Amino acid sequence: MPLLGCAPQVNDPSAGLAIKDAVALIDRAPRSEVKLQEVAMAYAFGTRVSNAQRAALDKALIGHAVEWDLPVSDVGYAEDRFALATSAIPLGSHDAVPRLRVAAFVIVRDEADQRFLMKVRTDQVVRVRGIVQEIRGGTVVAIVPAVVVDTRH
């Protein structure tokens, strides 16, 4: 079932599942060790990465669980999930121009998650674990479902 808060819609394999079952879905998904910076560099303007290399990267990500630190630029709430969005992921000292963003749709597992997510501010880094559903147009990585990894901050 698609997430309606996304236009166009993003597939949500956890739709209709109980929270514990949605979390189990993330835990059972095959893991990807691809780093967020690697993806951001591959999709940046001016990069030397080929379309074939991007396709291989997509295959290593889509349907796989990732655990990434996201520099949050906005937090929304839709369909019983928090939507964490980033601005373009910085590339560091490279000459390429960043354009990749991340949208993670986070399940609230308990009151600690709720309190933590309600306090997240712009530019705060939040670690999430979730399943990459798609990389839309080389500009947005959609992670659905996702959970926050550490709410003790």
C-alpha cells in the first residue's frame, strides 16, 4: 500500500501491520552496507559515476535495510508516522554538486520515540534504520518503514 503523504506515492510494505510486525519487517530485510555519502556522491551533478554503476548501487539498496545518520531539515507527521526529510546530503570537499535527499517514514514504537521525534530540530542528526523502497529520479531516497535507532539524545 502506498504512503499518501508522498506525491507521487511511495510503496509501504508495512501498511496495515502492527508496530511490532513492521519493526520485524525491517529486522528481516537483507542489509545493505552502502553508505549514505556513497549514494549522495553517485547522484551528484558533476560526478564521474556511470549509469551502470548507479544501477548496481540501486540494486544494492532497494529492498534492503540501511542504517544511516540523517541531517534532518524538516519533520512532518502523516498517516501515524513521522516523516524525516533532509536537504541535499553534503559531499564534503568534492567538486560535484549535491542533489540527493532522504525521506524516512518513521514508526513510533513507544513513548520514548514519540518524545524524541517531537523534539527533533532542523540540522539535528538522527540515526534511522529502515528499508529503501526507491530512489526517485536520482534525487530522493525513500525509506519506508523506518525506526529511530537511539532516542537517548
